[in-house]
Amino acid sequence: MNNLKLGIEVISAHDLVPKDGQGSVNAYVELHFDHQKFRTTIKEKDLYPVWNEQFYFNISDPSYLPNLYLEAYVYHINRATNSRSCLGKVRLSGSSFVPYPDAVALHYPLEKQHFLSRVKGELGLKVFLTDDPSVRPSNPLPAVDSFLSTPPVRSHQTPDQFTSPNQNFFPENRAESVQTFHHLPREQNQQYSTAPVGDQPVRYAAEMKAEPPRIVRMFSSSSSQQPVDFQLKETSPFLGGGRVVGGRVIPGEKAGAYDLVEKMQYLFVRVVKARELPARDVTGSLDPYVEVRLGNFKGTTRHFEKKVNPEWNEVFAFSRERLQASFLEVVLKDKDLVKDDFVGIMRFDLNEVPTRVPPDSPLAPEWYRLEDKKGEKIKGELMLAIWYGTQADECFPYALHSDAILPTDAAAALSSHIRGKVYHAPRLWYVRVNIIEAQDVVVSDKTRIPDLFARARIGNQILRTKAIQSRTMNCQWNEEFMFVAAEPFEDHLILSVEDRVSASKEEVIGHVHVPLGSIDRRADDRAIRPKWFNLKKPVAVDVDQLKEEKFSSKIQVRVCLDGGYHVFDESTHYSSDLRPTAKQLWKPPIGLLELGILNADGLHPMKTREGRGTADTYCVAKYGQKWVRTRTIIDNLSPRFNEQYTWDVYDPATVLTVGVFDNCQLLEKVSGSNGPKDMHVGKVRIRLSTLESGRVYTHTYPLIALHSSGVKKMGELHLAIRFSSTSTVNLLHQYSRPLLPKMHYVRPLFLMQQEMLRHQAVQIVAARLGRMEPPLRKEVVEYMTDAHSHLWSMRRSKANFFRLMSVFSGLFSVGKWFGDVCAWKNPITTVLVHILFVMLVCFPELILPTIFLYMFLIGLWNYRFRPRYPPHMNTRISHADAAHPDELDEEFDTFPTSRSAELVRMRYDRLRSVAGRIQTVVGDVATQGERLQLLLSWRDPRATMMFLIFCLLAAMVLYVTPFQVLAVIAGFFLMRHPRFRHKLPSLPLNFFRRLPARTDSLL
């Protein structure tokens, strides 16, 4: 008995032609084989239907099977008229049928039923032969298509018809939920579609179909939205100039120069000096110091040893909002090893203290007689000045504030580490050294050919020429090097000629020290005359012999200080100054930048003190060569700074950087720990070109820090910023000027060379600022200048990739839209595009005006949605919220690495994998370019010959045919109807892909 049957599994269809007038179809599949017909269910309103239904045909004569054909027709059913139209068909020969174990699911392109039919899309089928006796054939269709007048329920199939052991029954809602996976790869689509009803993929598909907008927003990599906690918030504070609402100031009382900060009242106490103090020991002297008390606050001056007429000239500032007493006590004490002795005291009623308002002159100090504990006058006087004032007072910057006083005896010694200061970074120069040649070089070993090279050194910067073997006493290199030096110059340029005796030994033949101050300076690319320098021997055995010996080796060097460059000491993307080093090339400032550092809120505890979390924070702002540092506010997670600073602006395409740090030097002085580093809390960058002139921006910026455990919000920083231009014409003219000085274009530096010089510049600036009092520590300078931004980071690489995809997303969208036009997705739009295309070809002078008018209208439309706030750090764009923990651990690893060999091996393999994909993409791009280059090189003689014939024919056609006609024909051919298209690649593309490239020459 013949049990051979033909099994057909109808999986899905893709990209069908819309037929219902609403851009969709009601599709089903009808199967024809050996006078038998079967039909699937109808999928309503779906261009990508999924069936996953199986059918079995009887094979009457297996020997006649190669002569039979399986035909699968895809139909659209019109419910209103009970009519159907064919969307395409698939015809398979019986000779291609295989047994069930060898069968795979294939997607066949739909063919036309008639010549004028409009067909596109694919149909997924799995065709196989089986002789399983338990498989029963499907019921054939009835003679009359009664289902056309009934709703599309599964009436023509029953569960008992699916008797295959691998077959599952899918209810109608199951099939509808599977349709949401039509965009997945076919293998994955098939996997989800054959899962049981209760499996997780089915439920997940239903969830995706129920809430598509939320899923799209959640997984959209191009979206720049981020959580509310990480977003910018606009505020309307009361500042010194008045209330700020929407960037405009509602005038209040006169604030003077401090109109971008909140007015804060302070009680200032200036301790000047003392005289005729009473002696406390047998020597007739004492070790005096002054203690200023106001409630729970206490400030202490430094003490003098054995001095009866000390001069302190120190100022204490107590916040008027936090006054806890009505009397001020000033106590004079004698420093002692065990217990300090009381000398005298003075008390002042705070209600009698006068108020000083700048620009009034400073309050004159006054002599006050000391009193004992009983209130009686004693010997000795103390000069004081006490008044109420604001942060506009000239004593405010160097005063010791009540919020920066530690409850320890070391407060006086720590005062220099907590006061606010203004720093000016040194002026940096590029030193260009061109080592030309050396003459009369005498080596100690005459029996060997010397291997000579020259070495140049400035500080810790060391560069050397290539080694040259010379049989004579002369050697030429003609190599050029660049160094960084800071003014005032402290280091010398040290030039030496050395001989490589062996692989591990180098012998110095001679050296010379050239002071940097004596080197010629230039501001352009004028030629510098070379100079000869005598090389001194490194060791002199006899002084008299050295005086008599007049012979010496010489080296010819061309050296100069290049002042026409801007020396980068920060990341090129966040530069705050672009002026050249030479001051004669500076232009007048074009504006003024004013920054008000108001307060920080909700800071994350950075240390523990007395069993609780706290922070000792200060802010650092950098713009140009001017660095500012606010005072350190002790033991406060919501500090109020209210300090204002100004900078001259020379270029709007610059960035202001503000960082928040935790002062760990107080812990070092008190506990004696081994030099802890100041920890960074976060920073804010503001590009001046994004600010409107004259507007006051008051926003709270999230302080976002990236740790090895992930991204974290460390608090918020409240700033007030105003950029004012002196002349709008000069500001607009700045946009037409080159971004960098002229020397960067006349004699450009290599990218790698510029990065190395920037690293040296950062180290020099950090060393100079670290020598000031109080020092601006190295870790602060490196964090503010992004000194380690050049190191590898998988997170930054992903962020840059997604940025690149976002840039090209517009082109992709235009290409997709044009593809829909060419595919006639919307016939009305396609016809309009054809009309517009013909108009532009007939009137080519309208092309450019139309493009510019279109861009003008787009810009005018986008004016309504212009940003009202400065840009700030975005965790989504930075790819910080989705970074893997191992990627963050790799980013925060030291250089060189400190991790284990196994972990480094894993990361190295991962890096090789990523680099391999990049290598493949770069190679593919290079291959396409090489094919174009080799097209006329006769590398492929037949291809070059055919291309030359084409060029000759094209030239003849172009000479006799108007350009408009060719343009219309080319455009219409590009936008031709899909029925005139073919699935296979075009002839020019096939020709181009067959061209040779240089890949054949690669190892």
C-alpha cells in the first residue's frame, strides 16, 4: 500500500502588495497539487501574515512525482464584494521534493500570475515527503467557496487533521500575536512561531503588541531622553540684581558687581594686632593668639612665640543667618603645651555693630583695652574692626568663614587649604628643535664604527633621533622635535650626542645646555637660522688639561620658541581658550562671561566623620588661563557658596568647565594620613556659543559621576551664567575667522604629536598650580582638563558609534522615503515626486533656490522648538546607563593594567573581536575605492575594455542628446514601477562587484 504523502508547512509571507485601499491585505494561501486543493486561514489587515499551518497531499503514483508541480497562490479576499485577487504564486517542481529530515524552510519570491500583475514579496514554505502511516491526508476543499461569505474562522480545519507528531495547534489569537515578530530574522521567527502556547515568547509577543510605544521608547538607542533625576532644571532665584524669571532679571535693589549670586550677610571681625601685652612667664614674654567666639563657632589666629606686640591681620566671617548669640567674644590667650592660659577678653554687643556697604572705604580698626574675666580693665590693647557686610566686601575672599572652621586646634594651619583663590596658569610655549648635524665627533673606541644619535631633553621630556653609523667624524640627522615649556622658563634645553656601544649601553660623547630664555621667539613661520654649539665632555679628569684643550665636537641645531600656535592643555573638544601663545597676535575681547556659583544640593557623602556621612566641598571653575577656586565649606551636604567670577571672552566656540570636589587635605592635616587625593564629585561643561547674549541662565545641573559600579548622580549644582558681548558685529565676525591660529594650518601638527604635547602641557600646568598656596592639586587639574580621555574605553566607543548612526539617521530616513517612492508605496506621493522631478529638470535654475528655501522653512519651523537651556551631560548619549560592569572596570583600570592575567586575556580577546569587525569594515570600504582606481588600469583587461567602450558610447550619446532628456530618463528609470523591477542586482552593480582590488596582494 502506498503511504507516501507530500507535506506542506505554510509559514509566513513578507511585504505583500496592499490591496484593500488602506495599505493592507486580507491574505490567505491556496495550495494545488495533483488535483487536490487546500487553503489556510485568512489573516486580516496584515502585510506580513504568519500562518504556521501544515497540510498533507496524497501521492497517487510516486513514479510520476517528478512530472508533478506544487502551486501555492497567495490571495487577497475582499469582504465587501466577496471577491478575491491574486497577490502572487510559487511553483515548485516535484523533482525538488526531499524527505522530511532534509527539509528546511525557504522563502520563495512571489511570481506573477499574469503578465500585467503587480507582485512583490515572499512566501515561506517547508516542503517534504513522508511515508509515516500515522499521518493522515488533509480534508480537501469543498466544491463551492462558501467561506467567502463567512467570517474568517478556522472552519475548514479541525484539530484532528494535524496528526504529525511535531505539529502544534495554534488558536487564532496565537497567530495574531506572532505577527509582531515579522521584523525578526526568519530563523528566530520560526522559533517563536512553533513554541507552545504557554511559553514565554508568546506572552512577550502579546505584551509587545499591546504596548508598542513604550517598548520603542525603552529600546531606542538614538533617543537622548534620560531619567528626571539626570535632567536639567530651570530655577527662578532671587539674586543680587533681582528675581530671575525665564532668563530675564526683574530689577530689585542695587547689587553692584555681585548681581548673579544671592546676597549673604556676614559679620566680619578683623584682628589686626596687639600691644603692651602683660608678661606671663619669667622671661617677660608670651606666645599670644586670638580666639573669636560667637555661639558655637570659634575662630583662632596663628600664634607667635615670645612676642608682646604681635601682628595678625586676619579676618573672620560669620554668617548672619546662623548667628547663635547676641554678644561677640574676643579672647587673647597664651599658647602652652598643656593648657593655654587666659590673658584677656573683650565683649561686643552685636546690635551696636555698624553696617558697611561697598564701595564705602574699609572700616578703620580701633584699639580696645583688654578685660579680665570679672570685666575689669587690664594691661594690653587689641586692635579690631567689626562690621556687617556681604560677599561684595574686599575681605570676603581671604576671610576665614564660620562654615569652614574645623572644631580642632589645627584650624589656623588649615586656613590656606579652605580659602577661595584665583589662579593664573603659566603661559605655555612650543619649543621647536631641529637637530641638523654633528661634526668632529670623536669616540673612545677607534676600532669600531660608531652608532651615533642625538638626544634632546627639556625637563622630563626626552626625544632622540634615529641612530646612524658613520665612518667619518661627521653625522647628519635633520630631524625635528617639539617640546612644551612654561614661562617663566626654569628648565634648560639639553642636547647630547651619544654612541650606542651595545644594546644595553650608551656612551655620552658630549652635551650642551641651552637656556630657554636665550632662544629666539617667532610668531609666524619665518625661517630660523641654525646655530652651532660646542659639545662639552661629560667628565673632565684634569682641570688644567681641560683649559689647554681647545678642540671640541660641535652640533648644529635650529631651535626657536613657536608663539604662533595655541598650546592645548585640555581636550580639543572642550577648549576654553584658542588664542596663540604670542601676545602680539591676540585680538581684543569680544565679550564678558560672568559665573555665579550659588549652591549645591543633595550631595552624596564622600567621607565619614563622627560616625556620619559628610563632605567638605569646594568648586573649581576653569576658562582660559584663569582658574578659580571657591572656599571649602566644611561638613555640609548642601553648601551655599554664592561666589561670582568674571572672564574675558575671545572666542564663543569655547567651553566653561565647573567641577565640584571633596577636600581631603583637611583629613590629611588632622589625622596625619599619607596624602589622600581630593575626590571629584562631578563637573559641568557649558559651551558659550549656545548661550544667548545678555540672558541670565539659572539652572541646577546634575552632578553625574561614572564609577566602576555604574553611573551615579552625586548631587546638583546651582549656577547662574551670563554671557555679554561688547559688539554684536565683532561677535558675528568671529564666526568667519579660523578656529585655530594661523600656524596650525601653515605648519600643522600630527594628531599623535599633538596628543603627546597636550599630555606634557597638562603635567606642566599641574606642577605649576601645585606649587601655589593653597595648591591646586594634580588630580583636580587632570580631572578638569580630561587628561585621560585618550585612553581606550568600550563605553566611549559604543557612544561614538551610536552618535555616528544618529548623524546618518537623517540620510537613512531620506533613503527609506525615496525607496518607498520608487516602490510606489503611496502612488499619489510618487506621482507628485515625478512632477516635481520633471519641473526641476526642465528648470534646473530652480534646484538650488528650492533647496535653500526648504532649509529656510525648516529652520523657521524649528525656531519654536529651540533649546532654552545650555547643554549638559547626558547619560543616554554617553552610553553610561547601559554599560556592562566589566567594561566600566576596564575603563577605570590603571595604565598599565593592574588586573590579573586571565582578565587581561579576556579583555584582549574582546578587543581583538571588536577591532576585527572594524578592520573588516575598513577593508570593505578600501576595496570599493580600489575597484574605482583600478578600473582604468587594465588590471582586468576585459573589464577595462568594456568600460572604455561604454565611455565612448556614453560620450557620443551625451554629445547629441540634451542633458534634460537624459536626466528625465534616468530619474524615471530610478523611480520605475515595481512590476518593471527585478530582484537580482542591476548590471552596473554586478560589473562593479566583479572588478579586482588589492585584496589579492594581502597576506
